[in-house]
Amino acid sequence: MARFWMNSKTLTIRLARVSLPASRIIAAAMSKSTNKTVQSNTIALNKKARHDYFIEDTYECGLVLEGWEVKALRAGRAQITESYVHLKNGEAWVLGARISPLSTASTHVSPDPTRTRKLLLHRPELDRLVGAVERKGYTLVPLALRWKNGRCKLEIGLAKGKKQHDKRATEKDRDWKRQQSRILKGS
């Protein structure tokens, strides 16, 4: 139950055991609504992967990064279009992911933008991926690089390659759906 009363200069609202001046509550509510900025957690997307492959399953894994790489990722300086995932000795590695260093990078570290980075996955996930890649002929492709709880995560997809006629069929379906939506909007 809320009670309202006026002091000499402020209106005070008392809710249960908390007592706050009304000006503070109104200011907090206004600041939340006016300073709303939509911030995406996505750092980089690999749109080409969904065009070139049938994605069967997706996995989210961590990355082993250096300090300058984290700073560059916060600035959004990453590209995963030409990258791929390689399994070696029971570990997953991402090759070809480009993280461009900032101009203010440390002087005692020589940054390598395309270095091989280790992926962090649980052992059962790794075993499942190794089995799919080696026995069934699947490929692992990076799909997205994003932030989750302050940590950088890489979404990888277990994929099969598309043939040229599959790509054409996908393009045709996409065009047809676009035309359908235009027709429905027009009528």
C-alpha cells in the first residue's frame, strides 16, 4: 500500500518500507525512458555462411583472446566472413577470423590480426562435432560473433555445403516470398 504526503518542499511516496522523494522517482523514470539506446550484442555476422551451407545445428563457444583483441572487439573491429573452424587433437580452432588492432594497441605486444584462436567447448560437444566432421562429412563454419554476459562468444554451425542448384532454388524461394509480401501489402 502506498502513502503520499507533502513535506515543506517535496512530495514523498512511501511504499512498504522504502521512502523516496517523488522527484527522485520521477527523475529515474524519465531518465530510463529518454536515454534508451538499443545496443546490439552482435559484433560480426557471417551472412555468406547461410548462403553457401545448409546449417544443421548451431553451437555457442567461447574464444581464447588477448587483451588487445577484446578492446578491438568492443570497438567492433572483427570480420569472420573468410574464417573456418578446424578440429585438431581433440580441440577446436578458428582460422582466418580477422580482428583488426586499434591504433592505440600496446607497444610491447605485436598484434597478429589473423592468428589462430582456440575455441572453448565442453568435451561432449567436441566429441559430437569430431564425429560429425570426420565420419559424416560435415563442415564447421562460424556464423556470428557476439557478447554474452561480458564475454565474447562465437556461434558455429554444423553445416553441409550447398550445390549451385541449391543456391538458385533458395534465391528463387526468397524472391517469391518477397513478392508475396508485396502483393499482400498492396491489397
